[in-house]
Amino acid sequence: MFGALKDMAVSSAVTSNLAPLVEVYCTGFKATVDTKNKVMVFEGLPKGESAPVRAELHGYRLHQEGGRVFIGYASLRANRDWLRALVEALLPQKRVLLPEDTPYDLLKQHL
């Protein structure tokens, strides 16, 4: 039960932090984090589209390199070929650089 509550809180925090970054492109953005299975799911309805897009990062991990914080992942699944191709082109090293002020130690406890 505690794990589910923790995942809900983490999912809510990720959604609220990322939603402003994608609101230009889509509505109804939502992130879901499964900390036990190390899966992050991102869903949103692109503006002008009738069906939502979905991307799943499997095997995510948090790490530091050169004082910067990254979230890496083992594999990506998407419900649209173009979305998968775009993410793979933009993130060839399968990792996302987080903002400089990211609290690594705090995130490490929750992810």
C-alpha cells in the first residue's frame, strides 16, 4: 500500500513539473511512475489530434556525472512510430539531463 501511495506522489510531482514544458504541444499531459518496476509512462493529447500519445521508459535510473543529474533508461516503447523515432533521435544516449538545481539526493530516495 505504501508503495502505491509513494508512486502516486512521485507521479503527481513529475506531472506538475513537466506539464508546463509540453503545454505548447499537448493537453491532458500525465506522467505515471512505477518505482518498483522502474517504469515511467508519459501520456498527452497533441494539439489538433484526436488520440493521445504514450511513451514508456523502462529500466529508468538516476545518476550523476560531472556534477549534473541524469535519468537514463534501458528501453523505450511508444504507441506511435514517429514518437519513438523522435525520442531516439533526440536522446541517442538514452538519458535526459535534468536542471542544474535538481536535488539528486532527494530524488534518489524517491525514484
